[in-house]
Amino acid sequence: MMIHQRMILLCLLIMLVLAGKCTGNAVVFPWGCTNYSGVCRPVCLPAELPFGPFGCANGFICCVSHIIL
């Protein structure tokens, strides 16, 4: 039982170390906020839907007023 707890603790520590090295890396997508007719804002207006940080600067999210599928 003690071996299993140590293995789980070791796995968690490895995951924390790997997660710490990945901070600061931005995810790059081949599309941006303008592809969805959106606007980058710090906070979306009540009539807009937050669509994520696609193509926006750090701290901004893509706000879309309507989504056409």
C-alpha cells in the first residue's frame, strides 16, 4: 500500500514540474477573432458571447455578438 502512495505522489510531482515549465506559452491557432466577426475586449458586453482568447492579446477574450454555423 505504501508503494502505491509513493508512486502516486511521484507522478503528481512530475506533473507539477511539467506544468510549471509550460506556463507562459501561448496556444497558437490558425484562426483569429476576426474570423468569427468578433472583437477583442477585456470583458464582453452583456449581449455578446465570450468565445475564448483566439487571436487576442494576453488578458483579452474574443467577444462575438452572434455565431453563424
